Amino acid sequence: MPSLDNRGRNIPTTLHSVWCAAGVLAIRCMTCWHADLLGDDKLPIRRGNQTSIAGLKFKCSVCGERDFQMEVPVTHGAAAEFMARPVPAS
């Protein structure tokens, strides 16, 4: 999930950039659509942590699958909107 710097170049989204935003990483399982907000109680989200979120691996607590959509909400309102989004009909 790359971001763009002020010159339009791709830069990796890191746990530091999650810390700079709302402080949570929003994830949704692409199999069963279970969603969660992961904060610093579940991930090392802190100032200066340059771990790329692209390298993070998750396992769904509902269905056990590992295919996730990830977003970095900029505000707590955006995080709430992520959790409220309807899931596709199966």
C-alpha cells in the first residue's frame, strides 16, 4: 500500500506513518469480510518504526485465511467508516 511523496514517488507505508495518522491499521479479511482495527496494543505502532505494512502477515481469527485488505485511516472517523462499510453480497 504505497504512498506518494511530494514529488509523486512511491514510498512504502510504515508503522510510523500509521502512528502519524490515526494510530490504527484497518484490516479486512477478503474471504469472510471480518474487519478489525489494530492499534498499538496489537502492533508496534510507534514513532520511528520503519517496518513496512506490506510485509505484515495476518491470519483471520474467524476463518483462518491470510488474504487481507489493509488501509491506514487518517482520522478516527475514517476508521469508524471503514468498520461500517457494507460487505459485498456473496
